[in-house]
Amino acid sequence: MQRELQVPREEVVDLALLLEVALQEGGDDWYTGDQVMDLHRLKARLGEQEKALDQALSRVRLQGTALVLTAPQKRDLRREAVALVAVCMNILQATCLLDPASEP
């Protein structure tokens, strides 16, 4: 018998809520309607988010032979990773790749 795949519901909901907060905090200030300028600004934000994620990762220290994150480190890392995803979502939106009505 094959076991059914069990989705880690709590983790998925947590990440969805984090993404929602990140998208709300990011706001729509990047959106001007000019695709070239929007992508230029989003590219700069993407670089900033990558640096923030790198900083969060640099604060993680190896403890023993396995990587162990403290609760604040996990929270910071998740927040920065989700913020990076939010910027990527904004880029997809700016390029109209998320709009199923637009032609490829």
C-alpha cells in the first residue's frame, strides 16, 4: 500500500502568512505602470533583499557538526527568504507573467 502524501499544513500556512505580510509591507510603491522603470526599481530591491538574506545567513554559526539555528535566527532567516520571494513575485507581476489573460 502506498501512503498518501501529507502536506505539512502548519508550515505552509505560516509561510503563506509571512508572504502575505511581506507583500503588504512592500506595498505598491514600486508600481508606476512603466515596465522598464518598474523592473529597474525591482532589480535594485532584489539586490537589497539578497544582501539582507546574506546578512541573516552570516549570523548563523555552526554549532558542533550539525547546523543548529536558534529561534530568532530561524525567524530572521524565514522573514528574509520570504521577503526575497515577495520581490520575485513583484517582478513576475511587473512582467505580466502572472496574468493568465496575457499572451506569452
